Amino acid sequence: FTHTVPLLSLSNVFTSNELVNWHGRVEKLAGTNTINYYCELKYDGVAVALTYQDGVLVSGATRGDGVQGEDITSNLRTIKSVPLKLVGDSFPSRFDVRGEVIFPKDKFQALNEQRIANGEQPYANPRNTAAGSLRQLDPGVVATRPLDIFIYGVGAYQGEIPDTQEKVLEWLSTLGFKINPNNKLANDMDQVEKYFDKWAGRHQQLNYACDGVVVKVNNIELRDIIGSLGREPCWATAYKFPSQTAV
Ligand code: IVH
């Protein structure tokens, strides 16, 4: 499957200092110092793109290398939170959305308990299990896996879409897509730091794996001015949580 608009990667920052430096570069490239950021969680799952034609899901693919992915339409169709038909009629005739497929932690634990009870080897972690499930050849088997999805953006589209990330996600939610309720608009860097601190302290309590927050310039027009360097947009970065060590 060839993605019409490539799926980009994200640069990383690991400290408050690195985040402030990143913000400085954004201001310089944008030519303004009044930038709002949209903060989202960084899900640790499987990146996918879903294409809709006249409101109907026509294809779904993995990210792959960003340009070429695998066609997994039949498997994605089995996920309950992937709309097969959109609500209403306020959408472009053809467009694609991007998101992350996750395996909820509680369901993962239940699956492993069942496997152990059956004398089978437990799976290593929710992300690999989500990826393995999506690669299954039999959609009937995938349908038994309780996969879920969070949509975080639009890829290729014809016509008009809202002009900020916040409004794009609100609009996608009205069409029936599952959007994470923990997303939040930040008016300055203090608010970005507050969002990061809040989730660094409690992301483990969420029912899905996250490894940081994604900070995105909210204004879509400004993103085009800021641009990209190679495969990484300069208008977004992943602010990673301190990594956990486990035995
Ligand atoms: S936005 C340019 N938002 O991170 C924007 N990506 O390195 C790129 N990811 O595999 C994507 N949570 O699937 C975006 N809230 C989020 C995300 C997110 C997880 C993944 C994405 C991709 C990787 C990008």
C-alpha cells in the first residue's frame, strides 16, 4: 500500500531544556512568538492510516516506512472503534486519517491469563501483540482480539478541513472517530510542561501504553510555514517520559 501523503516521524526531546530549545526553533521558523501548542499522549501501539471515500472506509494500512505500508483493510474493519461509515456528510469526498491501534492493558492481561491456563506461552507486551494481531491472515481471529484505536490527525484530503489541530480532532469526533479525551490545548510553554508533568506521573494508570507526550503547533497554516526537515516535521516533537526499568 502506497501512502499518498507520507506518514512522518517525530523528533524527540528528553528534558525541559531540550523542549525550550525546540520551542525557540519553532518561534524562529514561524516568525512569531505567539504559538499555541496542542498536547497529546504518545501512544505506544501500531500506526495506521484509514482511507474514506464518500464516507465509507475503503482501505486501511500500516505505516510501514512512512511511504509504503501493508494493506490490512480486512483486519482494521474488525476493530469496533474504526467507523466503517461516517456520521453526517461534512467530510471531503476522499481523505485519510491517521491513528494508533492499541491493545488495552486489562484485556492484554486477561488474554495472557487465558493463555497460561491453556498451557500456552504468554505474549510479551501489548504493542507487539497488537502488531501481531493486525498481521494475522484470518480477520476472524483478529475480530476476537479487543483492539482499540485513537485517531490523531488527517493525511491526504481534498477540499477543506478545520484550521487548527484542536478543531480537526473535534470535527473528526463528530464523524464518529475515537479521539483521546486527554488531549489539551496549551497557550504557552508553562502549560505544555504542566501537561507533561501530569502525565509523566500518571500515564501508568491509563489502560493503554504511552511513552511521552506529542507537542504540536495548533495552527495548521503555521505548520506549512514551519515545514519539515527530512522525514521529521519541525512543528511537532515527542517529549518522552523518563524510561522505566523493569526486571
Ligand atoms: S503525530 C507529524 N500524534 O509516533 C506527526 N503520532 O514518530 C506524526 N504516535 O509511529 C504523527 N502517538 O504513530 C502523532 N498523538 C500522536 C501519536 C503519534 C503516537 C506515533 C505515530 C508514529 C510515531 C511518530
